[in-house]
Amino acid sequence: MGNSTEEKVVAVILVGGPTKGTRFRPLSLNIPKPLFPIAGQPMVHHPISACKRIPNLAQVYLVGFYEEREFALYVSAISNELKVPVRYLREDKPHGSAGGLYHFRNLIMEDNPSHIFLLNCDVCCSFPLPEMLEANRKYGGIGTLLVIKVSPESASQFGELVADPVTNELLHYTEKPETFVSDRINCGVYVFTPEIFTAIRDVSSQRNDTATLRRVSSYEALQPATRIPADFVRLDQDILSPLAGKKQLYTYETMDFWEQIKSPGMSLRCSELYLSQFRLTSPQVLASGDGTKSAIVIGDVYIHPSAKVHPTAKIGPNVSISANARVGPGVRLISCIILDDVEIMENAVVTNAIVGWKSSIGRWSRVQAEGVYNSKLGVTILGDSVAVEDEVVVTSSIVLPNKTLNVSVQDEIIL
């Protein structure tokens, strides 16, 4: 253990691909979901900046099947900004959460790391990565997963697990069970030793062996191939479940916040969580104002330096305003994400909404919703370049790009 301070660590962040962000439409029509801004920063920025706190971090890899050009600018900018080497690795096809890791094993092991972090990009939490590393060194297993206690009603939407209350060993793991197993769930954040590659290889080998040995009936031979490819390995079903109870995997429980960013509405909730975390970790990025020389700011608010906000506007809580946005006199913004180049004209009100790039909201108009983050129309979403004309009310609706609204709408999806 004496040399643990010199041991290098790498991090792998799974970013998925264009077929994965469908629930995030219409926002993912313009931009890969991992680059969608939450609390003023791309979604993937939050786990990358958390990796910066890992001692002896050698490299961060983003693994996904988006085109490389979609990430090139961002990877270059974030590497310079955070002084952390970040590299995008494109999968030729989906390999599963563990298969993607295995596919790039030679690159990942280039720095001869003692530990490998694996994070899902669409997870929102405080990422206690140094603490997980320390815990894994203490436990001595091949991996430690971040877990959290949730309500019994919501547990079945996730991977439920049972851990030893004394040793924290993972005893049982089941993905989205039909009956209640536990109120502890998998957060999608892991730290492994390089032995994880052996475990993944074993799954692939077993699958190949089974396929070779199994006799196929003439009927099956005529059917389309439904067999899972040998190189497609899921971390949860194929690795965590079989290794549970074998003194190989351990848990680290977070008492902080945790959410999954599956829908646009949840990005608004996660923006709120990250903005409140900034209050503790980086208060300098939050805006302030009392209405004298700048707008009145209430609660946690992020305003991009290039955005122009009129001093008579009132902003917050939970508001994020992106680059080159223009907010006019008397505007009221509550619990919303305002994206690049948006114009909000005088006395308009935006609450519980996401306003897409280059959209405009007319004078005395309202864009609003109830703010039920995880329901389909709980947050109003305006896609790219939507124009809401003067004195129009848009309530609990989703509006696809390039639409002009000159009449009020409620509970509608406007295609």
C-alpha cells in the first residue's frame, strides 16, 4: 500500500450514441446529448471535472459511437481548460457498458493504471471519486460501485442490490426487478482494478463456447439471429449479477444527491442540483445582483459572461442563461434553462421551461409548466429557433424546431 500515491488512475466516461438520446428530443436533434448544457456546462463536463479530483489521474477517455467530429472541439477545449488529457474513442458499433471498456482495453491500459473509473455520462451526482478509490483499496476487491438509498416505490426503475451492512460486500444484484428487492440502487459510477478485463473476457468466452456447443433445431436455424454477440457485454446483467456474493465487488454509499438525466425535464432538475452544489464548491460562477446596476438575482443562478440581462429583470432561483442570450426589461425567469442566442422581450415570464437555441419570446408572453420534472409535459420545451409572438401563453407543451406560435397552447406537442 505504501506506493499507492504513485499509482496512476484512468477514467472512462460512457457517452452513448445518437440512437441512445431519443428520449432527449427535441434537444438532442441539435447537439449530442452529452454536450447539452446543464448549469451552464455540457452534461459531460460535470463528471470530467469530478475526475480532476482523483489523485494521479493520467487520462480521461470518452467512449461512445457519435462521430468523432461532434466531440473534437469540445475535447480540445476541455483538455486545455481543466489541464486534464481527455480523448474521445469511437466504437464501431455498440458493445454494451462493459464491452465498450473491453474493446479499448489496450489503450486504457497504456498508462499501466492501478485503477480504472467507469462513469455514465447521464448521471448527476457529487461524484465522490477519491473516496471510492480509497474504499476500493481498503476492500481489496476488483471493483466498488456507488450506491444510494431511494424510496421503495422508485427502486424498481434501477438496478437494485443487497450489500453486507458490515463489510459493504455486494451480495446480490438484479437489474430493474419486477418485485421489490432493496431500496439501495446502483448509481452507474464504478472504480475497478484491471482484473475487470478478465471478468469481461470470461463472459465473452463462455458465450462463444455456449454457441459452439448448443445444438440448433431446423426451425431455429431459419429464424433471424437473436443471440447476443460475444463482444456485447452488459456491466449490470453480465458482470455485477454473476460476481455478487463472491467477495469481488463492494459498495460505497453516497448520502448526497443523485439523479439520472434521461429526459429534458430531468436536465432542469439536475441543473438545479449542480447550481446548488456550485454554492459550496465554486460560488464564483454564480451570479448575484440587487436590481441597482444589474438584474435582481434570487437563489442559485448562472449567467454566461456574454449574455445581456436588463437591470429591471428578475432572475432565479434555478436559472441558467447561456452565451449571447438577451433578456429584456421586466422579464421574470424561474427554474429554466435559456440556451445560446435566445431573445426574451420585455415583461415576458418563463418558468419550468427549456428555451432552445436562437428562440425568441415576445412581449408579455408566458412560457410555463407545472415543473413535474419526470413527467412528459411537466416542463415546457421549445426546440431550436422557435418564435413565440407577443402575448402568447405556452403551457406544458413541447414545440419542435423552427415553429412560430401566434396563439396560446396548452398540453400539446407541436410537430
